[in-house]
Amino acid sequence: MAGLLGKKKNREPEIPTSSMADIAFLLLIFFLVTTTIDVDTGIGMVLPPKLDENIDPPPVKERNMLKILVNEQGLVLMDDRPSAVNQVREEVRKHVLNCYANAGLECVSNRSEAPGKAVVSIKTARQTPYNVYINVLDEVWMSYFEMWDAEARRIGYRNYEDYVDRKPAEEENRIRELIKANISIAEPDAA
Amino acid sequence: MSKHFKKKAATKQEIPTASLPDIIFMLLIFFMVTTVLRETTVQVRTMLPSAEALTKIDQKRLVSYIWIGPRKLADNRIGDTGVQIDDALIEDLTTVRTIMYGKLVEQPKLIVSLRVDQKSEMGIVLNVQQELREAGTLRINYSTKRQVEA
């Protein structure tokens, strides 16, 4: 019996490993082939849900609304003042952070009451070129990104991304809660 | 009895590995042949606009595309604005609603990526968006390129 046990020990069970490399290569090549490298980038938006015809849309106070109109020629009108596309960013900032104490802006009566209440409405004509619209929308979003970054820096993070990564797990996104990106795409006037 | 055991222990218990690479290559070639990288041919021109405020979509499987742009015709001419979903040009915009609703049922977290040519007019984009609202696919994404700083 003892001799039998000894024999078994000497047998040294081995799994053939020479094919492991081939399996690994196969997996590697499979993933190489199926993954597409270019990441899709774009400007994310959420459309408003379909309105019930019997219920009126929730009212927005006039002063909280920043109306941006873009016409066929790509000219921009902000709250009835003609302005350039590169002014949009600053205007949106001024509008949103109007009565926010930490922003150091004067509280003006014709701009928003609080960052969370501000709404930016973009209205285009039907003939407005798409890239002009995207430019304006981009400026509005960049304005919000910059505001979030500034707010994140104020509360001790490097930037907004850093805040999202390092904020306590149970904490709601405070910055997003404070400065809501309310961007509405208005229907063009029937013409 | 012990003689029998001795005999068994002496036989080599190895699987011949010489043919393994061949099997692997066969598998590899099978996958190479069957995987399809892109199944749609875009029939409209979509020169995307560029923007700075970009978000990335990591989960490709959530994304469904709508192409809007001038139709590509023969010999490099371009025609009227067309809307394409998957492989087909959409003639009647109300079908966008049905198609997108069907996709939403399959994938409730659907993101619709609008790949719109920069020269297109807003009218058609807004019409498509209206259809998307009807379908209930509210998460959209205006596909843009990264702006190169001048």
C-alpha cells in the first residue's frame, strides 16, 4: 500500500500549457477585431416629454428665462439684444449666477432669481443652419461646464470631474443640484 | 494485483498538443469571417459640426443612430436632405416614431445619436426630434467632432 502511494506522487499531473499562448492570442485578436476605437462624442440632451394637451406646461417666471434666438442668417438675439455667438457664454453665466452669493455678481432684477431656477431657452428658425445651432448650444453647455468647474474649485476640488470622482458615495451631486442645466429647445414660430 | 497497477502508471497520460494551434487558428478564422464591423452604409452625407462641450458615450450598445443630411447621389453630387435609420432612408418621417418606439421597447435606456450634416437646416432636425418625443426616446446626443483649437 505504501508503495502504491509513493508511485502516485511521482506521476506529477500536468496540464499541457503549450496551447495557452494560442488561446490568449485568439482572445486578444477577437477583442482587437470587435472593439471599435473611436469613441462617440457629442452634446447630450434630454428632450422634454410629450406634453399632454390638457395640461399647460409648468410656468417659468419671465426673469428666470434667458431667451436665445438664432435666425436664418445665424444672427443671435439674447433677451431681445443682438449679440455675437462668443458672447453667449458670458451672458449665460451672468444670467444663471445672478443672485448666487458666491459668484460675486450683482443681483440684477431682470436676470434669474437663483442658479437652480434659471432656464436657458434656445429657439431657432426652421432655416437656421444646424452648425450655428450647435455652436450656440455648445457655448451654453461650455458656460455650464465652466460654472460647475468654478463651483467645484470653490468647495475644494480640482475641477468638476474631480468632484464627481471623489465626492462621498452617498452624496448627491451637489453641484448639479445647485446649478441645474435647464436648457430648453423651443419650437420655431409657425411661419 | 500490484503488477496491474504498475502497468497503468507506466503509460504516458499526455494529450497530443501538436494539433491545438490548428484548432485555435480555425476558431480565429471563423470569428474573423463572421464578425461584422459595420453593417450600415450611410447614404447621406454627414459632415459633423465640431464642439467643445463634449460628452462621451461609453456604452455603445445603448446607442442608435439617425443620420440626417443631403443624399449622396452618383458621381459625387448631393441631393435633397434625407433621413436614414439603420440601413434605410426614411421617406415618411412618422415612421421614425414607430422604429424608435420599437427600439425603445428593446432597450429602455436607448440613446439616440443624431448625426446631422452641418449644412442641414434646423427644420428637419426639429421634425425628427418631435417624432422622438412622440416615441418617448428622450435621450439624444448631437454627434459632434472635437473642436480643434485655432
